[in-house]
Amino acid sequence: MSNVPTDLLYTDEHEWIRKEADGSYAVGITDHAQKALGDLVFLELPPVGKQVEAGRSIGVVESVKVASDLYAPLTGEVVAVNGDAVDTPEEVNMDPYETWLFKIKLGKGATTGELLSAAAYKKLLD
């Protein structure tokens, strides 16, 4: 059974989202995703300043087994990228909920309404 913290929001693409103190949203991949992918070897993340649209592919996560697209969970602007995760992608495998990949500031009129609660994400995994 995968670890699903109740204080986060989720996507059906197995990403987690956490609201930060500055109002931005940190995004990472879930425990389920990192287990399914296996040992991560490469991350291609969107650049700071990029305008992203919810549901669109914005990066790639590569493991020893497979490459998988990363999707924007929200519409807005990328305001930070975790360079440490890019340099050492295995950190995501070690602690997927502490290792955020990028942060998004919501665009005008954008909401988190399409995201899943922890309970809804657990149902998706069952």
C-alpha cells in the first residue's frame, strides 16, 4: 500500500500538490508513482517563468525502466524548480513527499478545484 498523506492534494497522474506559505504550490510525484517507475535517473523540469496549463505535459521523469511525462496540475507560472532533485533524482525515491520538483503560482482565475483529496486519490489507487 502506498503512503498517501492527508494534508496534500493529488492528480490522477500521480502527482501531489502542497500549498506553500508564500501562496505558491509545490508539486512532486507520489509514493505510488516513484514505486511504479523504479529508480529515477533523470528529471526534465519546466523552466522558471514558464506559463503552464493544467493537464498539459511540462516535463519528463525517467527511471531505469521507463520515461513518463510530468503534467501541470494547475494553470499558472512556474516560480521555482528544485535543482537538487534535478542533480540527484534518486532523492525522489528516498522521500517523494519531501522532494518537490517545481512550484507554480496560480494564474488569474485558476483554481485547485480539479485536484483530488487524499481519500479520492486512495480510491483511485484501489
